[in-house]
Amino acid sequence: MPRVTQLPALLPCPFCGSESVAPTNTHTPYFSVECEDCGAEVSGQSFGKHSERKWHYDPEARPSDKFDATYAELPANYRKAARSACDAWNRRSAP
């Protein structure tokens, strides 16, 4: 079984310093990361076609919330897109 790499920890917002940052998804192999306090956002890369199944990843979801997939259950191109957004966020610096 292939090893599943988890998402990297997200750095605080480079603009307001908030640690309330999270990846978001639009049910496609495209993710972005957004600061929930000031709205700063960075996009990752899109990787290929969307899945026939409408995948959604919510890392902040409580167990009682419904969502379709954990990170480990996402198709490979969705995992790659999620990592791309997290890596882009962590490379950012305030102007």
C-alpha cells in the first residue's frame, strides 16, 4: 500500500498573523488556502479532470459534520492539488 503524505502545517497569515487559516476546495482538483480573519487567499495549481464523485475535503470538520472524503481518501490529483495550495501559502510573505 502506498504511503499517504499528509498536508503540511500551515504557517500563520503573513498579513494579520492569524493562525485561523485553512485549505478550501470546490469539489474539483483545485484548492486554495484562506485566512479566516482577514480574507487573504492564495491558490494552488489545478491537476487534471475532476472526479466523477464529488469529493470535498474539510480539515476543520467536526466528526458530526458530513463530508465526502478525508485527505487520505482523495484521488491522487486532488491530494496533489491540496498540497500545492498549502505549499503556495507557506511560501508567501507580506509585501
